[in-house]
Amino acid sequence: MNKIRNLALSPVIALFLLVTVTQAYGGEKRLLFHAGLGQRMALNEIKEIFEKKHPDVKVNFSYKGSGYFIADITRSKQGDLFMPGEEFYLLQAVERGFLTDYDPETDIPAYFVTVIITPKGNPKNIKRVEDFAKPGVRVGLGNPRACAIGIWHQKTFKKAGIWEKVKENATMSAKCIPELGNAAQHRAIDATIVWATTAVLYLRDVEIIPIEHTYRGIIRLPVGVLKFARYKEEAQKLMDFILSEEGRAIFHKHAYAVNPVIPVDKQGFCLDATTDQDMEYLVNAAKAVKDESFQVNEKTVGDLIEEVLREKKTKRAGD
Amino acid sequence: MALGSRGGWWPALCVGTAGSILAIYVLLVTSNWIYLGWHDTLYFFSKSRMWERFWLTVWTSTISTSFSLLVGIPAGYALSRFRFPCRYLIASIIDLPIVVSPAVVGAFLFGITTRFPFDWISEYYGIYIGRNVYGVLLVQFTVTAAFCARLMKASFDMIPTRFESVSRSLGASSLRTFFKVVLPMAKNGIIASMIVVWARAAAEWEGLMLFVGATEGKTDIMPFAIYLDWNGGMMGWVTSMSIVCILMAVSAISAMRMIGGRSSVW
């Protein structure tokens, strides 16, 4: 009969344990940070530094694809900070009243910049956006309903007046941006446009071609404190840290553009040479990872140096 | 059953088909392993991050499996032995989490964890229910509990009711009969089912994706970590962790076959 009593008791014991553990948890302030999957590497670094500076605050991320967040936040009404992979998703949250004090002037720590990537060796000799319309080029496009890059593909090629031709060339409709990176890496497509932050993950297996200013998209990446944040003060501190010079520098290491002001036109295309230096670093980084004799230093690859060294360590990207 | 005999082409075809299915899977694993290369295999397998994820997966699935068993054994026994009203309806409802996508489970868990009394607990202790490792356990348990009950029913169905009748006719109570007669006889089936449930819990990620979200090193069990790294373009991690997952699954299934013997579910 002892066995039975034990069996009957175990849920009680489990519940007791749960309560004890939750009580132990209760002592610390744990921020819940809804963040886009793409920002993972940069935000993990930021979290570590922030937690060292504020030992009583812990940051818990909820990394997901940006499309999942609105449903999550609507349903759960939980979370302290929100940093999706496109302003669009944050504006949805603003519209629903989850964020009240979003200021597009000041709340942008970093930007995505669009670049062309092709498989190693650039087999179809792609040089400019117009080359995507050449017959026989297998183009990877994103599905505009599923991911932000798809919207930018449409915008870019429409601006260049080649959208119809590019659509004919398209051989894939990706649901998220890594699909495009993987396709280029495995030579399933000849060319595509992705963010610089995505391109930097595939340095070993792709070529990077910067886009001329007229077609270079600059995508704002906002961060905001949610209305129902449990620890408003701490959340604000973390947001301020993300927006500080130190925070931005971390984003810069992962190929985000971090200039406080990047002049853009109404559609979000680049107007001047502000991001040119970053593009040069990126192209050099791609060379450096592939070519052992290429000089890797601050001058050639800028802040991307850590990323380059990380990718040189293994044959397949990782660390 | 010599292959050359009359009508021998049929078994040959069947064996051939089985062989080609096997070949496809073996090819999948080996080609990926070759893609990874020996140097990178050693590199990734020696990283602590790999084994932290591994242990996280192992202990979370072990705990959720034990809770599932606690619920699944009595539930399975009831479904197998007792006749009660709406039995089929109840059985079908219990089957639901097996047929519907775990994503649905993940989405529905929001509904319960943000309502009374959970909202009160979360407010009182200042925690977010479901955004930590307990969320992982909750999703795993919800998905596997029904599965477990189903498999337990199968194991109990395998045991003839005569033994129970005899035991009871000799004066043992139903409870004593259950623990002294039924449970020992169902032992192999239970262990086999347990391993399947465990593997199912370890493979869960859709529900996690919706309900929990990943925190590095806290809630990202293997399948979820693979998804995260795939999004980060870290193909080396993706490939090496997939290989670990496959090795885990293969050992679980073989263990099930060895222990379960004839009473294994398949």
C-alpha cells in the first residue's frame, strides 16, 4: 500500500516544489523580451552586458518569427519589451494600443540594409539589380505575405521597372529570409536580395554585391516598451542601453547599419553614401572568410572582425 | 521463403522496397554527416553548448514523461477495462492532442495560463507562466499525456481480463489486483510506451514555438535549438544537432524494441 500512497502524494509534492521554485524565482526581476529570431546573436550579447551592469535584473527572451508576436501579445497581454524584425510589426502593436510612446525618430537602434547575394563564384555574373531580369537567372524571391524581404523584393524590382521579368525568373517563394540564404548557399538559386545581417551568416558560401543607392533599401528596426510591462523602469533601462552607443556597437558587429541618421526617400530607399563604408566591410569580410591570405583587421573588415574570425573557425558556419 | 520460388517476385519487391526506404534514410544521415566533415563534427560535438542542449532535452522530457505516466496509466486502464457512458466520446477527446497539431495545443495554452487562477499566481510571484522551462514541461506534458493514455490502453488491452477475475475471486481488492497482477504483466508494454512518449516529448517544438519562445540555454530543447540555428544561418550547428537527435531517436526506438518485445505497439 505504500506504493499507492507514494503515487497519490507525488502530484502534491510536485506542486509544492513548483511553488517553492516560483517563489525563488520571484526574488529577481525577470524581463520578458519579445524579439525577432534574426536579432538573436546581437541581443544575446546585449543581454550579457546588461545583466552584468544590473545584477538584480534578468532578461528572458522569447525568440520567434516576427509574425507570431502580435497573436502572442494580443492573447497573453504579457511582456516587457518588443523588438520585431520590421517596423511593420511594431506599428501593428501600436495600432492595437500595446505600445503607447513609440517615437520613430529616436527608437531605432539599428537598420537592415539590402544586398545582393549569389552562390560562391557568382556563376551568372550578377553585378546590379537590373541583372535579375536577364533570361536564365534563377531568382529567389520572398513571399511578401510571409516575410518582410518579400515586400522589399517587390518594391526594389518595381522601382527598377523589371518586376514582371523578375517574377518570370523566380524559382522560389521563400517564407522566411534564411531560406533564401540557404538556397544561395546550396546553389539552388543564382541570385537574391537579403539583408546584410543575413548575408553575413553565409560569408563562406556566397558572394556579396552591394546595391547602388537608388535601390538600396534601409529597413528600420524599432524597439519599444510594452504598455503592460511589469517592470517598466527596468525595461526602459534596457531599451536605453540598446539605444546607447555601446548597444549600437554590438549591432554593428553583426552587420546592422547603426548610423543615427540615414537619409532615405519616402519608400525607404537610400539617398546618400552613409552606408557605403559598411558595404565595403561586408564585401571584404566575404573575401576574408574564403581567402586565407586576405588581411583581417579593423581597416579591411571593420567591426565585422569577430564574425569573420568565428566563421573561419569551422568549415560550416557556426560556433 | 526462397526468393526464386513461384511468386517469389512479390516478397522480393517488398524486401526491395523496405531496403530502398532504409537506403533513403541512411543516405540522408550520411550525406549530411559528410557535408559537416570530420573536423567540424569534432568541433561541434566537443562544444559545451551542444551537451547543455542535450541535457536540457533529456531532463525536461524525462520529467514530463513521468507526469504523463502518472496520468496515463490510470487513464489507459480505465479506457481499456471499464464501460462507462460516453466512453467513445471521451476516448476521442483524449485522442485529440495526437491528431491535432501541437501548434494548436501551444495556442490554446495561452488561453488557460492567462486566466484565473494562473494570472493571479503570475501576478503574485512576479513571473511569467510559460515563458520559462516550466512552459516547456507544460507543453510537453499536454502533448504527450493523451498519447501516453492511448499507448497504455493498448498495453492493457493486450492482457487477458481472466487473470484479474481470478485474482479478485481469490479475494484481492481491485487496487491490489491492479498493482500485483495487471501492472507487472503490463510492465514491458509500459516501458516500451514510456520510451515512445519520451521520444515524442523530446521532439516537441511547434507548441513551444507558439507558447514559450526560446531563451538561449533555458528553453531551447534540441528541436527548437535546431530551428533557431537554422534561422541564424548556422548550418554547422543545425547539422550536428540533427545528427545527435537522430542518434537519440534510433537508440530510443531500438531500446523500445528490445524491452517491449511482442507487446511493443507496432
